[in-house]
Amino acid sequence: MPSRPRNRIGEVYGQLTVVRPSERRSRGGNAYWWCRCSCGCEREVPSDKLSHNTTRRKATVTACESCSRERQVEGVCAKNDREELERRRAAQQNRLDLKGSIPDAWLKLPLTDAHARELGAVKFFRGTRCLRGHLAPYRINGGCMACAGQIPSAE
Ligand SMILES: [Zn+2]
Ligand SMILES: [Zn+2]
């Protein structure tokens, strides 16, 4: 005899609110529930995927299919943002360490390639040496400006 599923109506899992039971049962006998996502979409979710336990490595469903997909994309962006933030922090630190031994103007340049693009600038200075050992600003898409003979390298 399959046990009666616990009534989950009204329970909230991430963006999903359980709204009504489904007739569907998984092969393991788990009940499915219709859940409404905060975006208004509904999704049928098996009860074993509705869990607040995120510490165990267990797949849980917390949004409708399209929101879940969007969140994956956002997750990737967030990761890139974190890496970019890290690059800017490192550049800032490198530049502070170099203060006095490089032209002051370089300290006013954007910190990274992405930073320069954001500001509509063409040069940036991360405070790192190029592969040939120059200490000089870079051009976006163009690489080290000392390599290009556009600016003398700092010592
Ligand atoms: Zn949704
Ligand atoms: Zn160079």
C-alpha cells in the first residue's frame, strides 16, 4: 500500500510554492506536486526533489524550468564577476606597490581590460610585467605598449 503523501500545499522551496497535488507518481512511488514559480509558471515536481536540505548533495528543484535555466546563466556571470573583481583588486594592489617607480598617470588608468571597456578607454594598467619583462600599460586588444614601442617600460 503506498503511503499517503504528506500534504505539502503552501510549502515554499526557493521560488516555488506548492499549490496542489498531482496524480502522477514516480516509479519509486513518490508523489508529484504542482508548484507555482514566483514568475507565474507552474512545474510538476516529485516530492523527493522538494527539499530544504541543500547541504547533502541531492538534486533539489527550486524554480520552474525557465527560471532554473536563467539562474544557471546568472551563476556563470556571477562567477566571472567575482574573477574580474579579484583581478581588479590584484591590479590595485600591484599599482600601490609600484607607486613612485612608475608615472603617476598610469595609476589613473583603468585596472583591467574589462574595466577599460566599461569606461570606454583603450589603455589599462594592471601593474604586471609582460612576457618580455616590460612594466607598461596595455592597450585593449593590443597588448603591452612597451612591446609595441608606444611607451617606454618602467624599470
Ligand atoms: Zn519561473
Ligand atoms: Zn612588453
